[in-house]
Amino acid sequence: GAVVSQHPSWVICKSGTSVKIECRSLDFQATTMFWYRQFPKQSLMLMATSNEGSKATYEQGVEKDKFLINHASLTLSTLTVTSAHPEDSSFYICSARDSTAGGPPDTQYFGPGTRLTVL
Amino acid sequence: SQELEQSPQSLIVQEGKNLTINCTSSKTLYGLYWYKQKYGEGLIFLMMLQKGGEEKSHEKITAKLDEKKQQSSLHITASQPSHAGIYLCGAVLLNDMRFGAGTRLTVKP
């Protein structure tokens, strides 16, 4: 089946530093990828939609200058948390939509997640 | 407000008991997904329902989508400690997948 990887799986950083998280579709092309954030005891909340070759679309309340998204190829999207603060500590999960024909429509494949801890 | 209403928020059952989790939308669902998760870990895909009235089973877990395609239920028969975790329903409502608030299931041995 389709596989999405994320790197790193966990990261600890100091407050004020920037952290980059990669999301890769390993065996399919994804013109659209999604970034979700999950706080403890809460559900996944969509942060932004990443479109290959164009600007990301951010959900209301998500600062685009703080959460930089780049989708430079059909298999890679990156999320950079700039000037991270302890309140940014969370679990970040990406998903990718298979752009090829066939299969259930709108199927998204999820990465394993990245746990970010900002000290 | 949550686009997908999930209930109950938490559930504690004795091992061996049956349980049901519900997911309701005000909009027609064209694909309803059920996932299991532990916080800090990835999503485990359970099943996807598309057709009204559809029902799917995997081991002791059965999921149904009602005829109007606005409500789905997840039923676990003879629950085991291994069933414990967070159950999330998800649906593509616009152009992206949205999730219910989740149901935290605890199974007491």
C-alpha cells in the first residue's frame, strides 16, 4: 500500500530555534499534502494544505509566517516551525493524497507523525 | 465547532463487553474513515465506508454507514485490552480530511 514517511520522528529543540519536518510519499505522487497538529488528549486539527508548486493554504488561526510550508516536488512537503516556543510543542502529522488515477477518491495516506518538544 | 460530532468522548468498559462509538455529520459523507491512535503515534487505518448502508468488519470491529450517509457507528464485540486507544472518525468534507474529536477507549481487564 501507499506509504508516507516523516522525518524526524521526534525532535527536541530550544526556544527560539527553527525546526524542519519532512513529509515524503514513498511510492506515489502527491500534488496535495496536508499538515495536522495534535495536542494531548485532542483530535487532529488541520493546519494547512500544501500544494505542489504553489502556496500553501492555511486554516484560520494558523500563522503562515510561523509555520512555513514548502511543497517543491510531487513527493516532498516540508513544514518549518520558525522561532519555536514551548506552546508549539505538539504532535505533527502529515498526509498525502495520491494524485494517480484509481482507488477510492480523496484517499489520504498518513505519515507516522513527528513529536516536537520545545524547551 | 466540530464538523464531525463523535460520541462518546470517552468510554470505559470491562473486558469482554461490547461497545459502540458514533460519528455524525450535518453533511452527506462521501467517504467515512475510522482510525485508531495512541497519542504521539501514527494513525492506524481501520476501515473506510462509502456507500449508504455499507457495513464492514475486521476481526471484532464492525463499522456501518447509514443510508443517508450522515452517520457512522463503530462497534467492538467482546472488547479486549488491546482495543484500548483513541478512535477517530474522519471524512473529506470539502477538499481535505477533517476529524471528529475522538473517543478515548479504556478496557479494564
